Amino acid sequence: MISVTELRAGTVFEEQGKYFLVLTYEHIKVARGSGTVKVKVQNLESGANIEKSFQTGARVQDTVVDRRKVQYLYTDDKIHVMDMETYEQFELDRKLAEDLSKYLKEGLEITLFSVEGKPLYLEIPKIVDYKVAQTGGSARGNTVGASYKDAVMENGLVVKVPLFIKNGEVIRVDTRSGDYVERAK
């Protein structure tokens, strides 16, 4: 058991049989009362973000989380990945990455969070490079502000990109929002 005042971003704890990853931590002290700890957490099983409040003296069950770097290989009815240290290949349930599946591409390094050997959560990099497979042409000179067009990436992801992006170029995409960031160098 650890005190809630020891929770920090990146800490994982267990409460009522569910595992939570701390995203933000805030300690609030009022004038004549006990303090309150507010944390924004992510449920590792459902992926939902929740705000929780605790009294300063409260305790939560700490959990040992195994974080392994794995490389995404392919998806059929399961997600196939390879451990980057042992080169062991194994399968994961598709529901682990249902909201992330559109950003997965062959060879992408991702982090697998597991507790007691049970995979709970996949984390992909915030910025990923993709090769533009197909994009439409652009009419030059008919724009006033920033103009965008649809581009299809190598893995089928569709992203709005500026008009100057052409087929075959490598661009960076923010996986939190799905937005174009910049050309890759």
C-alpha cells in the first residue's frame, strides 16, 4: 500500500480490482481542513480517463507493472508482436488496441503494459512517421488561408495534409489527435 501523496504521473495502482495509470497529480490544501489529492487516471482495461479525489491520508494498493518494448508485426484475428529483447513472438487480443489500430504499422515500436503476465494496455509513440501512399492534386493559387487535402498513408490511415504534400513523402502524424504535424526530415 502506498500513500496517495506518493502518486505521480506514470504510476500504476489498483483499486477495486481495476488498474489505473496516473496521468496528472494535484495536491490541494484548504485553509482549515485536510488536503485533497486529485488525480486524473486512465483505466488500463477500458481506456477511460477518470478524475479521482482522495483525502491526504488515504492509501491505495501499489502494483508492479511490467513495461516491455515490443514491435508490431501484423494483425489478423489477433495482434502479433515481437519482444525487442528476446525476439519472442506472441499474440495479443485485438481489444487491447481497438482505438489505436488505425495508427499501427509494420515495424512500429510500442510499449506493452502487463501485470502478473496479463497484458493490459498498449502505448504507441505520440508522433509517428508515415509514407504518403496517395493524395489528390491541388489547384494552385485559389487559397486565402491554410488549405488541406486528404492523404492516404501506407497503412490506410487518412490524414488532412497541406496542399504541398505529394505522393511518396514521409510525414509525421500526432497519434493523440490524428493530425498532420510536419514533414519528416
